[in-house]
Amino acid sequence: MNLVVNGDAETGPGGSAEPVGSVTGWVIKQGAPALVGYALGGGYPTAADPGPAQRGSRFFSGGNSPRTALVQDISLPAAGASGRAAVDAGLVRYAVGAWLGGYATQEDGVRLSVEFRDAKGTPVALSVLGPVTAAERGSRTGLVERTASAAVPPGARTARLLLVFTRSGGGTSNDGYADAISLSLTATGVRK
């Protein structure tokens, strides 16, 4: 089960290249993100460009800010097969994934990090995906899948997702793009 709320940019305001003042499930920490429709065109990724096979109608963009940052804090399950006792016994793995990309030969990009924290809020592990370079996209507009997985560190109680879009060149658009963001837990039953 995906623990991320609105990891696909489908919920709330948006649909154009215009920045939005709020993003369902996320806190805007910096900048002005846009939730752009795949049907918009005009150089933005379309359904015909590389990206998730099961994509919705929208994706995240850095909007028009040089740097845009979105945060989502997720409480890990307290009980069950992937609950606290299993986490503390080293019996739970996580998988984090996202489709990350940009525009043509530009190096604007986006990075997704997941930081696991203990009950006091102290970071206990970090995983970072991206950014995807223009070369990794074949110098074309689109999104590329990035994933990571590992054991959830014992003592972890929350996960903080940080999505950071960075404009690297000129222009007014921050052409870092993201879609299909996910975080899931799996009970392994085997200490890793």
C-alpha cells in the first residue's frame, strides 16, 4: 500500500502551468509549485513522452521559482505486520519510488528524499532519488523511474518526504518534473 498522500498530483488545485498556493497532502516549504496537466503541451511532458505507464492526468512541476520544496510527513503503522514491533525487530523493508525528469536538454531537475525519524524526530536513515540529468533522459522531455529499498531502521516512527525542484539554467520555468511518488512497507519475517 502506498503511504504517500497525493503522490500523483491528481488531487486539489492545478491542471495548468500556473503555480498553486496549496498542494493536497503536502506542505509548500519554498517556492511555487505547479500541478501541470499532461494534456497542456507547449513543451511540457505529454502522454506520448517517457513517463509512468499508469499515469493520471497531472504531474508535479517546480512552477516558476528557482527552487521549490514540498514536504510530507508520514506516520508509520503502530501495529500489524509492518508495525513498530516488527520495525524494531528489523523485519520491515521499505521501497521508495518516483518518476523524475525535466525538459529537453535543460538540467532543471527534482530530487526526492525520504528521511526516517525516531519518536523524538531524530533522523535515523535517509534515501535520495534523483535528480535525473538530461543525458539520463536522452536529452528529451520526459520522466524516468527511480527506486530504492532497504530495511526500515529500528526505532523509526515517521518518514519525511522532501521533494525539491531546482532550476539550473535561465528562463522563468522550473522544469523539474515528478509523478507517481510512492513509499511502501513490506513485512519480511526475516531479519535483514
